[in-house]
Amino acid sequence: MKKEWWHNKVAYQIWPKSFQDSNGDGIGDIPGIISHLDDLHSLGVGILWLSPVYCSPLADEGYDISDYYDIDPRFGTLEDMDRLIAEAKRRDISILMDLVVNHCSDEHIWFKKACADPEGPFGKFFYIEKHRPGDPMPTNWRSYFGGPVWDYLPGHTDYVYLHVFHRKQPDLNWENPILRKEVYKMINWWLDRGIAGFRIDAIINIKKALPFCNYPADRSDGLCSIQRMLEKATGVLGFLDEMAAETFHPHGAFSIAELFDNKLEDLPRFIGDNGCFSCIFDFAPEMLSKSQDGWMGAKPVTPDMWKAAVFGSQRLAGTTGFMANIIENHDEPRGVSRYLADGERSETAKKMLAGLSILLRGLPFLYQGQEIGMENTVFTSIDQADDCNTHGEYNAMLSAGLSPEQALSAVSRMSRDNARTPLQWTAGRNAGFTSGTPWYPLNPNFTQINYEEQRQRPDSLLNFYRALIALRKDPQWEETLVYGVTEPWLEHEHRFMAYYRRGPRTLLVLGNWQKQHRSLVLPSKPRQVLLSNLPQVSLFDSHIEMEGFQFLVLAMD
Ligand code: TEU
Ligand code: CA
């Protein structure tokens, strides 16, 4: 495996709308991000991904782009973006933009032109089909956010268009080489502006199984999961290789893909030395709560399930390339709320989860607020949900016969809004997020969980994240922690996770994922305790007593 500049970095995702407001309109913005670059630098962050800040009607919070070449005025200006790139660079931080090219917004000029003339050149930028009233839609696929993927083309009753996400997100037709050229031009325009690369949105969806056809319905709505179509679609790598060759490769850019895919035998083609991306996210732990029945069937994730999923991915990636390790992002509930059970969500346990994740092989990728242990928010009514997907899932649960209370309880556990509450900077007014009215209510626990308190307390979660990241960068351990292999230890021990990182040095990482303490005999006598999430470490030769939720990093040689 070739070594790359980004392998020893730690990355961080910003969801701009909720990071920091600088002008009192209640919406986070780019100047707000700039004002916290020192915080991110002191955490040890070297790569920053911004969820979309392009012009957008925000039907899917920026993942519906109406102009790829400009910044939405709510978030700032192109000059602000240039300043962010420059200020980040001064702190050795590289900026990634979000590349959303499976679809654009229905307010994009391309779509408007397609509506004006469906048979003209811009009609071919989308999937537009002729349709006679009363006829079935071209396919029975269910969109990711619920309901059919087909809708009438605005202004027409004889044409329909495809959208695998929201109806305001028409899919771009990648079969059209003119469209592909436009996309590459835009990517290169941004790379030339000085960004280091992109996080690539929903990219597996760009290849449709054609010609259009139905698959067996899997719910009472008579529709089928979009997954059925994706399983049949072949040839996405052709598009991806072309995109890489036309954009990322000549720029030496970094690319990280959001790739939900079961065809992982193609992994070397995605992230190998000559792969079409630099890196992909490891979603195996997040997938544990996905179900055919949507949120209704979402299972709680146990420590043993999490461990099995994570080790599975570590084995899969092996030394082929890097996957990015996450516990959460803007599409998921908060990691500590999902993976730590009610009654077990202490700061000690949060540190354990942090340590087990950050020290894996791969690129650690944090999400805003994770470093202070932000938790899921409180829902008392569905009217509090902003996210379009949350409304789709809620309605699906009601149609399937759940009571509003049952559906709301699933929303509380699974909603993307959980990750989208404003960042908790202080215990003061609006948690220091805005001087105005926050666009979305704060999690009421900001008086306990906030940056200000954790910054000054030496044993805070924030300082533990700093220590973990510093350990990964420590010249004594860097080679081992970045490139060493992961070797599970006592893999089948219940509610316990441990692994070696073996490189030039040997480290053992241990987490006692239960309330009860645990006695262990280590394979050999450790040379040094490098990190613990508790002040007390009970180690006698090779015998160790671990407290409940204790996390340890031991140097074995
Ligand atoms: O997500 C792609 C995706 O597959 C989502 O449907 C995901 O499964 C869902 O959000 C889980 O609730 C990307 C973006 O990350 C997401 O924010 C966008 O909504 C989506 O693409 C459309 O652009
Ligand atoms: Ca603002």
C-alpha cells in the first residue's frame, strides 16, 4: 500500500447550519467556522469536511444544490470560503467540500430548462419519461425518503421525472456524457480554488439498472426498496474511474466516498493503490440498525454486535487501503446514544467508545459535537422534526399501523435531527451558538455538556479525545497506530473489546464494555500504560483488574 499525506491525519465533519452563527440570524455560517479553527487545530484535526454550503433551497438541508458555483448567502460568500481555505491552510488543515452529483435541486437552472423543454438538451440531463394519465409509473421503486421515485415534471401532465431521494432532488443522468463533462468541470473549478478534495455523496446511486423495470414489492405500499435496483445496476466503476481520471487524480486530490454497497469484493477497485477514491466510510456499525421495515424494525445495537461489525471491516480493509472510522455523522443519531445503553452513558463510557474507535486502523473521522459527547435530543411531537427523512419514516410507521407514540419513540432514537442540533459551546444563552434565535432548538442538556466546561477540565471527554489524537501522532507510536495491523484479542469475550495494533511496536487496546469489573491475564507483561480513562490502573505483572467501562492502551514491548 502506497503511503499518502492524509494517512496520519484525523478528520472532522462540520454540518455548517448548526456549527456557529456569526451574525445573529440563528444559522451557522462560514465566518463562524473560521472563528473556531483554533479549537479544531488544538483538537488535532488535519482535514475538515463541510457538509454542503452551496446555494440551495434546503429541502434536504443543502443536499439539494441549485448552484454548484456559489455559496448560499445564509452560509456566507465565495470570499468567505476563500478565507476559510486560507485560514485553515495556515493551521495545516485541508478543506473538503461535499460533492452531491447524484442529483441537483429542482431549482437548478438545468432542471428549469428541462421543464421548459423536456425533449431538449437539458431534458437529457435528467431521467424524464413520457407518461399517459392512468398508466403506472415507469418503475415501482420507493424513494429513500418514502413514496414513489417518480413525480410529474413541473408544468406537465404527460412527463414524469426520477428522484431517488426527495422530489426536490431530481436525479442527474450520468449516462449522458455532456452532463458528466459539466460535473467534472465543476469539480475541477473547486479543486483549482484550493480545496484538498471532496466527500462524495450517495455515489453508488449514479448508476441505474436500465431499462427501467419493476421489482417485487416489499411493503403494503406496493413499492420496492431502491436497493433492489442497485443490486441489478452494473458498471458504476466505469463512471467512477472516468471521474477520478478527469478530476481527482490529475489534482492529487483526496476523495472519500459515501458508499453503501454490498459488492465489497470490489474494495481494491475503490480504495486500493489505483482505486477511484482515496478512502470510503465504514458504515458496517451503522448498518446494524437498518432494516427492511425502516425505523420500525431498527434493532438496538449491543456491544458484541458493534465489535463484530468493526472487526469485520478491519479484516475486510486489511492492508488494501483505508476506511474511515466513525461513530456518527449528520445522517445518524448520536453515537453515544446509539452504542451506549440508557443508564450506561457516563463520561467514562463515552471515553471508552472514543478510544476503541479512534485507535482502529483507518482514518478517524469525527462529527461535530462528538468530541464533547453530545447526545440525542428530546422529541415530544413530530412537529419538532425538521429533517425530511424523519417525516417520511414517521408517516411510513403510521401507515404500517403504529400509534403516534410508538412512531415518535422510534423518531427519538433514529432521527437525523439528533445530530443536527446546534453545537454546545457554552452553558450560557443559546449555548453560545447564536446571539439570535437558533434555527433549531438546542438540546436542553447544553448546561451540562458544553465545550467551555470541558476545555478547562483536565479529565473531560474533550481532553481525552485530544490525548487519543496526540497518541496517534506521537512519533513513537505513529507508524504502528497508522499502518500497523489490527489483531483482535479475546474476540468472543462478551461485552469486552480488545485488539493489538502491530507495527514496528506492539500496542494492546482494551475496553471493558460493562458495568462490572473484570479480571484478565494478559498474554505478557506490558511495558507501559499509555492511556487510561480512569485515574486508577490496577496492573500486577500480567494480571489486570479493569473497572466497569475502563479503557486502556498498553505498550507491550
Ligand atoms: O445520504 C445518502 C443515503 O443513502 C441516505 O439516504 C441515508 O441512508 C439516510 O440519510 C439515513 O437516514 C446522503 C447524505 O449524507 C444525506 O444527508 C442526504 O440526504 C442524501 O445523500 C441525499 O443527498
Ligand atoms: Ca449566520
